Amino acid sequence: MTGLLPLAINNATKALSVLLLGGKEYIALMHLHGEVDERLLIDTFKGFVGKIMQMPPVRSHVKRQYREREVYYLDILEIQGRDVLFRAGVESGTYIRKLIHDIGEKLGTGAHMTDLRRTKVSTLSEADNPVTLQDLDDGVYFYTNESDPRLLDRSIQNIERALDFLPKVFVSDSAVDPVCHGSPLAIPGIVKLNGFGNDELVGICTLKGEIIALGKSVISSADILNGAKGIAIKTDSVIMSIGTYPPYKRKDQGQWSSLV
């Protein structure tokens, strides 16, 4: 397989598992084991769009049992003889090789995958100017030996870009340091927010849009807007380093304290 592979460094690795849970897009080449009418092929592809049950292949890192997965779209791009080039948008954990096998079984001819390229991971795509590992290596060399950061800056993106798909809450500066220490986020610390439900993964951000941490919502955004009190988000994975924002100083006490 070739194509897009997100990599992370330092604290951004904590968000990588969340990013990889997002949907994927692939360009795949399927080889049919027999002749198939084009109309039947198109109709069969349409039948695999939506919720499907899939058994992971023998060579996989998960337990082999039927799992429900969603196929968002299957677009045939080109047909040459028994070779079918198509684009697939799928839920994370969907095996394209097995999908092709199942399509072949449905057609009654059999089929196997001959090539696969990943073109999207969640909100990241090949349109975002991805770089090769050689580009990254060159960027480190020029930065280290010639103090030239241009190639390295192009090679490494902010983690916020990769988490665009998450609902977010934006907090006051006084709430940043407590969240960096793992404290849950109370409602008074929230300045603005996107829509989300109960027990949903939410990004906690500064007013500048910097990601502080990821957490699970205790209540919905609607409850917060309707005047609920107490804890809003239980902090899970802290991404921002402690000390990036100073603790909040209460003037009436003359001392530093952590307020949310």
C-alpha cells in the first residue's frame, strides 16, 4: 500500500490515535477472475454502500469476528477488461482487500486486490501537500546544519489542523494551566463552544485556537448554553505542555492559584 500516512512527534502523538479513528479514503485496483457485465458491476458496487458486515482477513491484528462497518461511497473510476479502478470512502477499520473479495463473491466470479493507495485520513488528504520521509530528513538536515527552517516548516503541520473534525470548547486563559495539569474543565472556564452531545470526544482549546487537551463531555453543549453548572469536560489526553500558559493570579489573594 502507498499513500498518506500521518505521523506525529512529541505531545502530538497523543492525538494521533484519535485522528486515525476518522474515516479513510482509498484508490484501489480490483482484478476480476471472470467476465462481468458492466451494469451488474455498477449495481453490485452500489449494494456495498452503507452499513456492511465484514469479517477481518486471516492476516489482521484484530479478532476474527463479523463487525459492522460503513462504506460512505464507492465510485468506479475506470474499467479496463477485468481490472476495475475505484475510489472508496470507508469507516476506520474497514479492510479494502476483504471488501474487494466480498464484491467478487457477490458477482460470482471472485476478485482480488492488485494495488491500493490511501488518499485521505480523516480531514487530511493528498491535497494538503504531504511530504515524503526524505523531505523530512532533508528538512532536519538544512535546519540543523544551515539554520534554514523552510523545508522543515513545510514538512511539519500544527496538530490543530489534524483535529479539525472534532467539536471544540474554547476556554479563558485562566483555565489553560489547570487543564494542562489534567483537571476537568468546569463550565465557568468556557468562553465559546461548538455543538456536541453527552459522552462525546471534545477538543479543549485556547482562545487562539491552540489545542490544550482532549476530553469526554459530561453534558451536552445545549445543556451548557441552557445554564447548567458543574463539570463540562473530563480531561483525557493533555497535549499542551505544562507552563505554556502561567497559572492564574488572583489579585484579591495576592497568590497564584489554578482556577477553571
